[in-house]
Amino acid sequence: MTVTTTGPPAGAPVTAGPAGGPERHREAAYRDGPVSALIQLHDATSPGVLPAGPGGHVFVPREAEATCDRYGASAGPRPRGAGADEHRLGLIALEGRELIALRVDGSGPPAGEPDGWATGLAWLRLGLAERLVDRVTTHLGGRTVQRTVTLNLPLVRAMLADAVAGTTECRALLKAAPTSATLRRVHRSLDETGRTCLHLLGAAGFVADGPGSEVRVSELLADTYAPTADDGGAGDSGGEHSGTGVPYDHASCGHATYDGRTAPAGHPPTTELERP
């Protein structure tokens, strides 16, 4: 069996995808990593506006947050500090830079189909997953078990094939004008790919400055911005996204009645952003 990864070539220009299309954020993530890619995505889709997820959370690089004087809401951007109740949840360091997590009462994504931020974010996570798969391939190709290259072990090849199949499926889904339901499926699949790759990396996947840090940030982005079942995505038979595998209980946290004008009190209680 031959496993072939299909990530963008290292050093490929950001504009290698369709001009102005969301696929360029995949290439930026693969080449530059999550923080730089997020800044590029923010500049392209919501300059000056904090993009908020369905639970009223924000998770962006500090550089991007510092440029925003408004926050996203279902009816359109609103000024920050003009009645908005903004709560700082924490900072996460990555690549010598920081991402900030906020909860802004009354914030949320725009109503209707996924906007440029939501679609671009899914492409961005795909680029991070493809970058991770290639790191796994390189790592295992240089290791041996009883004089057999680890990458050639049947179980390892099967797991790696699953990871590649996951990214291939996501790429096909995103190319077909994704709906909210499609984006939920993509985020779940990318979570599974990340966890599979971390398993293949063994201890190397969990060092503080290793690939596990990127996987954590990628999962937190999905926890923050993945569309919910209330966002109009019919036909998605799977459970809600959770990077930790813990299903969201939207009914108990008030999300079922969230309309973007009032904060969903305590929502979502299971998000990683609000855990100590």
C-alpha cells in the first residue's frame, strides 16, 4: 500500500489557490502556521471586526484583536465598549506569539450561510492538518522498529491512510460551496485527523513546543467557531463538534434560544476556552 500526502508544497505562494478564494488560507496555514494564517484570514474577511462564534466567544491572535474596534453580531458589527460586556478568558502562546480568548456578550456570527471567516477557517484548519500529516510522515520515515522503518508497519500505514483520507474528504467537501452542516462535518473530521496524528507521533506529539500545540489551537478554533445545529444545517446526522469528544448540550446552556442579540448565559459550559 502506498500512502501519498497531498498538502500544498512548502513555500508555495499564498495566492497559489483561486485568486481571492478561501483555499489560499489552507496554503497559508500549511506554509506559515496557525498564527500568521489567522492574521491573514482576519485581514481578508473581517478587518476591524472581532469574529465571534455561535457561543459568543472570540479566539484570535493578539495582533488581530488589537486592530478591532467592533465585534461581530448576527445583525452586523457593533462597536466595542459601547454596552458590550467583554470578558477576557486567557492567552495561549504559540510560535513566540499569543492568541487571546474572549467572551463578548451579544456577539455571534452573521445570520444565514457561513461567511468568509467561517469558510476560510475551515480551509485554514485543513492546511494545518495536512502540515501535521506530512510531519508525521517525515518523523516515522526516520525511525525503525526491529530494523523495519516505522512508516512501513501495517498498523501505522493504516492509521496514516485514515488521516490522509480524512483530509482528502474535507478538501472535497470544502470545494463544493459548504453549508453549516458541511462545516460541522469538516471540523469533526479534522479533529479526528489531528488526534490520529498525535497518536502516531507518540511522546513527540505532546512536548510543549511540538506539533501538539498546533493541534490544540486548531481544536480550540473549532470549539469556538464551528457552526451549531441551530445555524440552519439540516441533514447532518453526526453529533455536535467538540475537540475533546464531549458533546455540547445546547439545550441546557441556552443556545437553542440564542438569537445573537442577547448573550447565551454560560454558553457553552463545555468549551475548552473556559476551562482552567
